[in-house]
Amino acid sequence: MTINCKGNLVSLDMPLVMGIINVNTDSFYADSRHSSIDEVLFTAEKMILDGAAILDIGGQSTRPGNIAHTEEEELMAVVPVVESISKRFPDAIISIDTYRSKVAEYACQSGAAIINDISGGSFDNDMYAAAARNKAVYILMHLNGDIHTMHQHASYNNILGDITDYFIHKTAQCRQAGIHDIILDIGIGFSKTIAENYFLLKHLDHFSMFDMPLLIGLSRKSFIYKSLNTNPGNALNGTTALNFLSLTKGANILRVHDVKEAVELVKMSEYYSGKVN
């Protein structure tokens, strides 16, 4: 299994780690926030040295209760960062975390190869066209609701079946638009109860039916720290435990705040599975 990142075929035979770099002051995990390009470049270099295969740049926090930035504010936050990382680290694979097609478009023109869209194209009708036009890898996440209701608990007839139907419908739309490389994200923490998040992780291998890469993004999220009666800053152990379980269920990409720990986890999981002697 491979993904084509601007002509670079990236193998997913071994799970990859995606490092989260937030260019804002309001993401739920304070240590992931960056307010200057110098800070971003320092973090990017550290993540690359620690083994990150992908850097995910986001200028818009999607935490519950957050007030969305304007499109112009998001553009001003992320485009210079993508340009700077691309120039400093030309071999880095950059992902842009946005649900706005214009932001995705400018980021791709500045060096991004992947579009990470939490809305699955639901918040911007031009997103699929932008992804296809830029030959970007597209991360298709499951979400129920709109920008105002996406963190509310949704009602599912059968959560596995409902998400399967969602992916069938959305991947067909992506293909029709001309998107060739699709990564699936079941949307842990979005429009799901704590119990539903754990249930989906337990049955993650169900989505291998699509024969597409599976991304898991659960790093330090509320369903972890609430389960542990703690806070995001103390949720690394819980994150690592659930990321390991995700790997045993077929996850191909781990989206994390803590790259070094996740890379070590992937190595341990490869030994555990017998793929490395």
C-alpha cells in the first residue's frame, strides 16, 4: 500500500507517524500551540529527527466551544508556515489540516501534499475539486453534523454500518471528483460518545474492507483524559495504550502530538507482530 505525495510514492508497509503542529493559540493541548515561524521550524526539525513521516499543519482549532477564525486569518496563519517548512525541509511531507478549500489550495501550492479535512468535504463544496486539482492525498474523516454541532453526540442506527455507508458514499464522490489517493479517518472524538469511541477502536479492522490506509487521530483527546480523570497534559500514557491497540487493528498512520513516543511504539508493535526479528 502506497500514497502518492507530489510524485513521491510513500510506502505504508510499516505504520507512519504524523506529527501535529498547530499554528494558533487556542488548540486544546497547550504544548501543541505555536505563535511564530521560528517555533514551528524548531518543532518541525525535532519531529523529523524523531521519525515523523508527515507534518500536519493546522491554523484552526476544532476543539469544542472554539470560535472559528476567518478564512483570511487561517490563510495568514498557515501559508507562510507551509512555505517555510517546505523551504527548510524540502523532503518533508506536509499535510494541511483545514476544512476550507481556499486554504487547502494555497497550502498545496506552497508545498503541502496532503489535505486533512475533518468535514469530509461537508463544510466546503469546493474541497474535492481543490484536492483533485492539486493531486493531493485526501484524508476523509467521518463526522456527523456541521461546524456548530460536530461535537454533539449523534444518533446512530448502527454506528459501524452508518460510518461504512458514509465512507462508501464519500469515497465515490472523491473518485468522481478525480481524487486518486484517499486515507480514511473514523473521526475519533467527533460526534461520538466515549463508549462509541472505544467501540470503534475495538472494531477498527472492520474498515479494512475499503483497502485504503486508515489514520487514527486520538492523541490526548477528551475521551482519554476523561476516562483517566485527568487533563490533556497527562494523557500521554492513555494515548500510547490506545495507539498500540489501533496498530493491532490495522491502523496505518498515527496522528500524534508526541512523535518520539509514537515512533518507538510503532517499532515495538513491529517486534510484537513478528514483522521484525
